[in-house]
Amino acid sequence: MKEEEDITRKRLNRKTFISFGVFTALNTAAVLTWLRIKNLPPDNGLLGGVQKPVRDVLNLNERIFNKTLSPDHRAKTYLKKEALVNPRVNGDFGVGNDFNPVEWKLSVTKASGETLAIPLDEIKKLRKTEIVFDFKCIEGWSQVTWWAGVKFSDFVAAYHLDRETAMKYVGMATPDNEYYVGIDMPSALHPQTLLCYEMNGAPLPMEHGFPLRLIIPVKYGIKNIKRIGTMYFDNERTPDYWFERGYDYYSGL
């Protein structure tokens, strides 16, 4: 009996030793791999300021999730009474005090090179759409918010931008070019994507992007650019502020 117990104990000890050894080896390999990647020089060009293996993983995520987006994939909506009265301000890049709202017009560069200068009053003449959804920040917080404006798809149809929306990306930047985003065209044309000029039934406050901002519920907040000054289209990825700082270009939900 004692001999059997000794044999069982030795087998258990051996299995424990092997398990601990494998665990230690795997963790060591993981740490060494991470340190190797971390010590690689970041590429500040096409890779967006991160090491190539990191960007490869982010690009793989984009290819996977980009296939899942369809008009039927929609963010959950809420009642207006559920929206926050004073939503949190999500960043202030490109919305400084040196802005003259009287002179603002949305500058849209067409594929031909022609530039449209569209005042807010003209945008407001298009069909108005409202949405109440859970605005999600990449920092981990979220809040139910109420917005109104024109669907991006209605806007491009009204200004006959068919040739432009046949391209793969749309770029947008603030009037001072301090903040800029690149949006894949399927997400831009999603039925919940708005060029927004109202919040909580009133004109956008300055800190929330007056006079016009992007609301794109299928993306994290970093893609919801405030105070759009310029818009243009391309078949190559357009510049994106946070992509250049190591974030995912797609940033989808």
C-alpha cells in the first residue's frame, strides 16, 4: 500500500514538474517575443507608427471584421429620454477657439478635382435623420447620446458623388487640419452614419463639433470627427490621426 502511494506521489510530482516547466517555457517565449517586437524600430510611414508585426495583426483584424459589416449590422438604438443631457466631451483636437463659424463651409473635393463649398443651411435642407445610440470610446467608457443630421448616403446622393463613393475610402479633416480620419466606404455609407448638426434637439455645442461632425455608430469614438472642414475620396487609405499613432485603422464595433 505504501509502495503504491510512493509511486503515485512520484508520478504526481513528475507531472507537476513537467507542467511547471512547460508553463515557464511558454511564458518565457512570450516575454522574449514581446520584447523582440517592442524593440523593433516603428515604421512612421505606411505602418502607422508601430512595429510591423503589430500592424500585421491589426490589418488582419480589419480584413476579418470588414467582411462582417452590412446594412443589417446596426448599432442598438434607444429612446430619446434615455440620452444624457450633458454628454461627455470626447477630445478637443481641431476644435480650438480660433474658429469663425460665420465663414465655415464644408469643402468637398470631387474626383475631377472640382471643389464644392457647401454651407450648413444647404445641408440642413436635406432629409433630417435622428439617432440615439451608445457612443463608445476606445478608452473603455460609453454613454447614450442623441444626434441629428443628414445621412452620409443621402448627402452624397444629393450632390451626385457616385464616382467618389465608388472609391474605397473617404477622408475628413478639421478646418485647421489638426485632426483627421479615414473611413472605409462601406462604413461611411452605412445607414446609421450621419453628418450631424444637432445634439439633444439643439445645434451642436462648440465642444461637440459645431457646426458639423461625423456620427458613425459602427465605429469607436476616435472616428467620429468633430467640426469637419474638408472631405475627399481615394482608393488608398486616407490619413488617420490615431492610425498614425498605432491604433487600428478600421476601429469598428
